[in-house]
Amino acid sequence: MKAEIISIGDELLIGQVINTNATYLGTRLGEIGIGVDRVTTVGDAKGAILRAFKRAWAEEDVVIVTGGLGPTHDDISKAVVAQFFGKQMKLHAPTLTAIRKRFSKAGYAKMPESNIGQAMIPTGFQVLRNHVGTAPGLLYSEKGKTFVILPGVPHEMQWIMQDSVLKYLRNRYKGKGLEVIRHRTLLTTGIGESSLAELIGDVKDILEPGATLAYLPKSPIVRLRISVRGKSERAVALTMLGVEIRIRCKIAKFIYGVDDETLQSAIVDTLRETQSTISTAESCTGGLLAAHITSVPGASDVFKGAVVSYDNEVKIRELSVSKNILKKHGAVSEEVARLMAEGVRKKLGTTFGLSITGIAGPTGGTRAKPVGTVWIGLAQSGHKPIAKRFRFIGDRSAVRERSTINALDMLRRRIHDL
Amino acid sequence: MKAEIISIGDELLIGQVINTNATYLGTRLGEIGIGVDRVTTVGDAKGAILRAFKRAWAEEDVVIVTGGLGPTHDDISKAVVAQFFGKQMKLHAPTLTAIRKRFSKAGYAKMPESNIGQAMIPTGFQVLRNHVGTAPGLLYSEKGKTFVILPGVPHEMQWIMQDSVLKYLRNRYKGKGLEVIRHRTLLTTGIGESSLAELIGDVKDILEPGATLAYLPKSPIVRLRISVRGKSERAVALTMLGVEIRIRCKIAKFIYGVDDETLQSAIVDTLRETQSTISTAESCTGGLLAAHITSVPGASDVFKGAVVSYDNEVKIRELSVSKNILKKHGAVSEEVARLMAEGVRKKLGTTFGLSITGIAGPTGGTRAKPVGTVWIGLAQSGHKPIAKRFRFIGDRSAVRERSTINALDMLRRRIHDL
């Protein structure tokens, strides 16, 4: 049982849009035991699309196509599908009604003419309803194979997958060789990829049949993905557990979470368990640290608020950073980072206060404090505030992101006494 | 002149990692006139990689491969490349020295054994230095075709492209059919894709030979990409200008920027020109709006700071929101949104104050105020603060993102009197 994902759109080839649809489809198909064999991305050109359809339909069991179902002239996928399977196009009345309703509900006096085309369906194709957009999905089945075409707009594609496609595929291929495939990812920080591999040693001593281990570095985080294939949930779970335990024995202190956990979700959980609270004071990250923490559902249990003190006046007035210290050491300094952390902690009455002050660039660097210089401060009630200096490489966005992750890791280490 | 990008890695197929490398490569290759014909993603499996190499090497002029050059057991790309081209592997002494140096510089007593493999090079391949990581890139040329393999870690891949590959390709294919390809994207908001297409009308009246137009919707933004191919920079620029003017004549008021501009960069520019300043007060977005604004280089000219008032106590103490109003109307209300916007504006002494209070979910919704209910407040010195209610569909992250974009658009419309 294997699948190919075909993503259509010039915007993907010229680098204007990142192909997140393939990521979503890979995850969802894997969950129901269908491994993705290949992802092919082609432009809005009939010849390239036809070649991709031909190859995928010959080699794979399931083909999922996204993109090119919109109402405008550059959306040609449906016409190419009809040609490829030798089908006529026919108006599908219920779809047209649904599209008209969508427009009237949105307050339009009438539906734009161009949307009529979205209700034209190749004969023999099943229409997959779309409650969050105008373009329905289409499904065709022949000789045990399945061909699906979906809109390229991510939330529409996801809605149709969830509403109909995943159920269809699960029923259609139940008992026909669907393997159980499970992944589990151990998240580490504070150690590089090669050093981690040395600690873990020979993978043959760690793995079992059906299991593989992959290293996914993204500084300052290295993820270790364990993948297991097998006949039953039970067998796969047992193998997974064995592998995970053998790895944990070797690198326990570097692991901060698993799978989709983030540093911030691990921290929010621990703060909640220990009934502690946190606030942040941010300069160069401008709210990004607070935004990371509040991305965790239920963060309000532990996060009280933040002061983004972009302007030095705000550091003085709102965070009680002394004017003299600012003048003497500069805004990007150990002293100011400590005062910011302690200032916000006291102001909002939290257990911890975390601060970031640095030079994100592209300008503002000096010889003594080049772009990428960042001080991270940590205050804790009953302790003296501390601050640590970092020098990050990369553009403004990379410096801001790394500052945020390292601030979170600094807090994690303090909470766990590492 | 066409190229294929081959991305290698199970993590891409199972949906664990988004393929941003293909996006980067598509952009950079396009800039030097090499159009990407196809992107193929395959897993860390010898058979699949070999098949992808074979097809690409037969059909394309340039093949760029990323991934599988790391030091761990799952990195097999280089061995497969050597096999595909029938080459032996040989130790490349300068590369080994460079890797050793990297480790000693990073404070390691010795280089991990596993990194020696990264200095093994297939004979006949050119070594592409990598100053930001341990794996060098490799380049092979034969019969006018070029095959390049690069590490999968994005900033290493980008560094090598910039340092050597782009220069090599430009020199190698100069005068050999490199076309000029240019894209320009008009960014619109406040109107849907179909309605925009109706206003623009028949594309035949808009375009010229060599030009295409594509619609890229991502609510609440629709991007219009104009692409032009031609023989010279001058001809392409002229065509581009003509097409852009004809489009602007029809939809001027919906356009807020071009290309990589963002709502926030457009706003920062306008605020700077009008010598205005801005501050934000955020509840459910928890700093995301401030983080968006401060992502713009030079935002400090116009952005003073933010108060993230996640806790109601912080709304009362720091933003002067009255306890009674909070009790009577709730934190997610028109009154509180207005008070938050005016509160932060006064506190930080800015021209504008922008506030967001809402229910991002997944919990916290009620019948009267379901998840996705968001009030956005806007205060301006000399004006009465206003607030507008939104109801966003989607998960926590989508609600937070849409709240942020709509807040920015509300500010943009006010600044431009729309």
C-alpha cells in the first residue's frame, strides 16, 4: 500500500509558497497505514501534470493531487484530470446550489460567473463536499486504485480529507495490506547531532526488526525519530517502547519532550505542576517569547503577561531599569537583562521573570556588540537574577527565534535544576 | 534550461518536516534564469533515490539534490550518488582538516569518529566548501549537465548555494539559453479571489506575450502574481510594468503592497513617513501582534512597546481597564477592547494603540461567545477609540494569526482613510 502526493502550482516551483499540504497529507496518510512513497510537485502546465498523473497512476495504489481547482483561468487541474481519464465534464447541480448558497450567505447579491466552472464534474467521479470553500474535491476508483483531487487552499484540503477521504481510504483498504506505521520523536537540546550519535552508539544495539532511527537537527534542537512498521498496534507499540527505553538510558538529560511537544508546552506543564507563574520582558524579540508561551493551550494557568519594552523609555518607566545603568552599560548588557527580568517579575507578581535584550539586526551592531549579540535574563522569587550572553548567527528572524528558544531552555534548566 | 530539485528524507514524506529547501532553491534558481520543472521528494531508501536520480539526470539540465549528507547511519545520499555515477569514494584531506578544525573551534577535545565519513568524496566530483557546517556539497558535470548535492540543513544548504553553486551555474550556462524570468506579486486584502477576478476581468486584456497571472488566496489575503519570461531584463521589465499598471487601474484600493512586503512592513513604512507611533495591548494573541510588527527591520522608529495582558489583573493594573466593565461585559467585549487600545496608547504615549482580546480556544468558548470570537480595538490620539468584532474559524494558531492580520489591516485602513 503506497501513495504518491502530486502538488500542482507554479507558486510551489518558483519558491513563492511552501508546500505545507504535502506535510499534512504525509502525516494523515501515515496514521491510517498508507506510506507516502513520493511527493511530486509540478507547475500549472498541462504536459507536466499529465506526465505526473501517468507515472503515479501506473506505480502507486493511491494518488492524492492538490491544487488548481480554483475559479480563475490558471486553475486547469480538473480539465487535465478529465482528459487523463477520458471523461466528459457535466454540471453537478447540488454543487452549484452549494456554491450559490455560500456566496449569498457571505452577503453577495449574486455568485461571480467564474464560479460556475467549479460545479463541473468529470463523469464517473465522486464529488467530495467542501463546507469551508467553493471547490469540491473529486474521487475516482478503478482496479483497486484510488485517485483523489483536492483544492490547494490548506484548510479546504484538510477539511475534505477529514470529512471524507480518510474514511473512504480506511474502509476501502481495510485488510488489504495496510501496515501499522508509528513514529515517535524524542526532542533534545543542549547537545549536537554527532555527539548525540556518539552517546547513543551503534544503532544495531538500539533497534529491533521493523524499527529505524533518524536524526533531525535544527539548532539548538536535535530531534530523534523512531519509526516502527509492523502487523499490529500491539507489536508496534512494544517495539517502540523497547527502542525508546534503550535510547533514554543513554541520553536522558538532554530530552525535553516527545513528538509535537515544544519547549514551551513542556515548560507550561511543569510550571502548572509546581504552581509557578511566569512573565516576560522583551526587547529585540518584541513579544515573540510571550507569543511562543501563549501558543500553548491553557497557558493562562501560568502566564500572567509581558512587557515589550522596545523603546528605552519603556524599559525605564515600566520595568524600573535605571537610566544610569542604561547609559553606562547600554540596553544590550548583563545588567539590563537582569533588571528587565526582575522588573517584570515584580511588576506582574510572578515566580519567574524571563527577559531578552539584544541586537537582531540587520543594523545596530557595533564592534563590541555585533548583530546577534543577545543577553537573556532570568529572575526567580527568592533568588538573585542572572543573565547569560549569546552570540547567534543568522538574519533578524533567526536571531529572534534562537533567542526565544534559548530563553525557554534557560528557564527549563532552572526549573529542573539541570 | 530547466532544473529538477530532489529532496531526500523520510521526515519529508511522513510529514514531520516541511520542505522549505525546495522553496528556497526555486526562488534562487529562478533569479538566475533557470526554471524549476519539477520537485521530487523521496525517502531515505536506496531504490527510490536511484530511480529519482535516473529520471532527473535523463530529463533535466540541472539537478539539485538536498539531504542525506549528515554523519549518522541514516544519511545514505552520498553512497547512492557514487553508485549512480559509478565512482569510487576517496578521502578528501582538506575537508577532513576543515571538519576537525570546526570541532576544535567549538571546544571539542576530538572530532566524533562518525564525521570522518563526511570527508569521503566520490572521484571526479568537485567539493563545495561549507563554512557553517561539517558536510561539504558536491558538484558533478558531464555533457553540459550539472548534478549538485547539498546538505539538508537549510542554512548550510543556503550558504553553499550562495558561496559557490549559483556562481557556477551562472557562468556555466551564460549565453546557453538562460531566459530572464521575473515575478512580481501584488498583495491584496479585503476582497475575495472570485470578486477580485471579476474586477480584473478577462486576463487576455491584461496580459502580453510571455506574461502570466496567478491568484494565490490565503484568507484574508489574496496575492496576484505576475510572471514574465523574455530575452532581456529591459523587455521583461517593460512588459511587467504594463501588466501591473493595467491591474492597478482596476483594483488599486485593495492593494497594500508588493512581493515580500507584509502588512506590517507597509504599516511601519507609512507610520514612519507620517511620524506616527504605535503600541499594542494583547490578550489572546499574547504578543504575536507585537512580534509581527517588530519582525520589520527598523520597527523601533515607530513601535514603542506592548503590554501582554493575559491575566485580567494585568488588564486592570497596567491598562486601566475598569474592574466593573470587565465584570459586566467580560474580557472579550467591545468595551474592554476599546479600553485596552486606549490604555496602552496613553501609557506608552503613542499616536495609535491597537488591541486584541478574544477566545483562541480550544476551550473557553460559550454559546454567546464561541471559540474564535475576537474583538479588535483601535485608539488614535484625538479620536474616540473603536472596536470591531470578528468570528474566526480554525484552531488556536489560526485564530491568533487571523486576529493579528486583521488588526494590522484595521490599522492600515485607518492610516489611509479607507
